Amino acid sequence: MKKALISGITGQDGSFLAEFLLAKDYEVHGIVRRASTFNTERLDPIYADPHERGTALFLHYGDVTDGASLRHILEKSRPDEIYNLAAQSHVRVSFDQAEYTADVVAVGTLRLLEAVRDYVSDGREVRFYQAGSSEMYGAAKPPQDESTPFYPRSPYAASKVAAHWYALNYREAYGLYICNGILFNHESPRRGETFVTRKITRALTRIKLGLQQKLFLGNLDAKRDWGYAGDFVEAMWMMLQQPEPDDYVIATGESHSVREFLDLAASICGVDWKRCVELDPRYLRPTEVDFLQGDSSKARAKIRWKPRVSFAELVRMMVEPDLELAHQEKTLSEAGHRVVQRGLSQG
Ligand code: NAP
Ligand code: GDD
């Protein structure tokens, strides 16, 4: 039985990757931050009490800002594969929390790589996946591929560039098996509610049912290459199964504006978004990334990865469960319960 360790297991991608690896009969270990509220909701469908026999998912308290915890977890879990997904992953928030973002995204990766150096020092072998981002291309002209120079436009993106180069340097300097995945935006019904796609599907479905009146957004002209998270985590695993480590762009190759996403989601809901969407400058970024469109020819040829879910299918896949959620909220509200609209002003 192979063992995998996932940092960021409670996030969108971490939860999809954990499911994917469990289905492949891996023993899966995940690093979870201590929080005063539950942060393991996305793992609920696969979590089993550790007292039960046959459990293949194990969670460990740790943090990528705490090198000692990473070393302890490596010793306890003894993984064959490590997926470094932990991040303060919100681009706009990275302007508010620049130092913290660098500490988690850039130095956090370095801490994990240093822990890995110790872990392999007695001859153990491990393969390492680094979660790179299309944000690293920033202002570079599309289509972007592995040879496109990085031009980061936020503290988050600059930190991901640093992490990318740390990973590449550790591969060359110490002969470690490390792959950088450069993933373009990928979404799902589990997407955090402050990212634009989920913010739109949550709000429009609530508006449809009369639970909310307005949706405040920033720049509608930005273009993104949006894929489905379930397809993208598969690419992470495929990279680590190759004979030699390498870096790969993972993207659908199609780009759409925020406005197009809004149009399609609104037409599925039957809502006229022009009546309810308003601009709020707090959602604009000091420096924006205008146009991302990936060229994943290398991954398609070398690791035989390709996306399965189209843009239109993705939008529908996100609207439908949010409509169901809104119906549940409406039922509660009609029964006299207070339905709280959580934190949408933050992203
Ligand atoms: P996400 O939903 O924001 O999840 C981030 C994960 O990192 C969460 O589990 C979070 O824990 C954890 N985390 C944050 N700070 C941490 C710390 N100090 N120590 C340990 N864990 C910490 O992000 P995602 O969409 O799944 O993305 C996964 C990775 O891919 C991230 O590195 C992201 O930057 C990168 N990426 C994402 C995309 C995309 O479109 N989704 C594209 C390219 C690259 P909590 O649950 O406790 O907050
Ligand atoms: N979040 C947000 N909220 N974005 C908005 C809003 C809003 O109200 N209005 C417009 N946007 C625009 C942003 O300005 C950006 O151009 C675009 O919508 C997408 O924003 P996000 O959904 O926040 O994602 P992102 O592209 O900035 O970053 C995501 O993808 C990266 C990969 O390219 C994150 O998942 C990053 O972690 C990831 O690396």
C-alpha cells in the first residue's frame, strides 16, 4: 500500500486529491491546522473515526509555518508521495497579508523541502508535488506554457514563483524527485465562497429564491482558463508516476471572462444579473491579472492528461448544488430560523 501525505488536505484540491488517492488504495495522511471552528467539512464524506478498523485516512495537526511539526509528521506518516497544497491561496487577500502569504506560500514550501531533505537522508525515497499556479504568469502574454517567463502581479504570485524555484533548485541540487505543476484556475462545488466563480453561483441561486438582493463584484473583464478541480488533481498524481520528475502546465486551453461566467450562471438560474450585480471597488486588485490561457500540450503528450469537463458543464455543475443549498436555506428561513450569510464581503 502506497502512502501519501497532503498539506492543505482540507482545501478544495486537498479533498478531491484525498478521495482520488483513497480510491487508488493509498493510505492518505493529511496536515490540518488547528482552528477554533471545524475546518474539515470538505473531508466529511471520506472521514472515518480513527478508532474504526480499516481506516486509510489519517489527519495530523501541523502547519507549514512550523518546521518541527512537518518533521514529526513525516516521521509518523512515512510517505512515498508528498503533495504540497497548503497556501493562503486568495490573491486579493495576499495584498492585505503580504508577509503572512510569503511565510506560508514561499517559506512554507522551503520548510517542507528542508524537512524532506532530512527525511531522505537515510536512503528513503519520496516524490514531491509542488502546487504552482498560473498566477505566476501574471502579465505575461497568453497563451502561457512552460517556457513563458513569469511576471507575478501579487504577493501571492511572487511567493508561488519563489516556491517554484525552491522546488526546482532542490531537484537539481539534491537529486530529489520533485514536480512543479503549474495549474490554471480550477473550480468545483467545493470551491471557497470568496473565489469569484463560487461567489457568483452562491449569490445568484440565493437571489433566485429571494434570499438575497445584490451581488457585489469587482473586475468583470478579467479572463481565466477555468477547469474542473476533479480533473486537475488527477494530473498532480500522474506527474508523480513518471520515470523522471518534470514541470507541467495543466489547463483547458480555453479562456472566458468573469462576465461570461456570470452570463451563463445567470441564464441557468433564470436571473437577470444586470438588475442585481453592482461594482464594489474593494474587490478590485492593486495590480490585476487580465488574461490567462494555458497551453498544456506538454502534459497532454507526456503524461497523457486531458480535461474531461467543459466550461459550460462546469458552470452547471456549480449552479445546481448551490441551488439545492439555497432551497435548504429557504426552507429554514420559512420555518422561522435565521439563515446567516457568511463572510461574502471578504473576497
Ligand atoms: P484552498 O481551498 O484555499 O486550500 C488551501 C489549503 O491550505 C487549506 O487546506 C488550508 O487550510 C491550507 N493552509 C493554509 N495555510 C496553511 C498553513 N499555514 N499550514 C498548513 N496548511 C495551510 O486552495 P485550493 O484551491 O485547494 O488550492 C490548492 C493549492 O493549489 C494551493 O496551494 C493553491 O495556491 C494552488 N492553486 C490553486 C488553484 C485553483 O484554481 N484552485 C490554481 C493553481 C494553484 P484551512 O482549511 O485550515 O484554511
Ligand atoms: N475573488 C473575487 N471576488 N474575484 C473577483 C471579484 C470578486 O468579487 N470580482 C471580479 N473578480 C475577478 C478577479 O479580479 C480575478 O481577475 C478573477 O475574478 C478571478 O478571481 P478569483 O476567483 O479570486 O481567482 P484568481 O484567479 O485570482 O486566483 C485563483 O486562481 C489562481 C490560479 O490562476 C486562486 O485559486 C489562486 O490560488 C490560484 O493560484
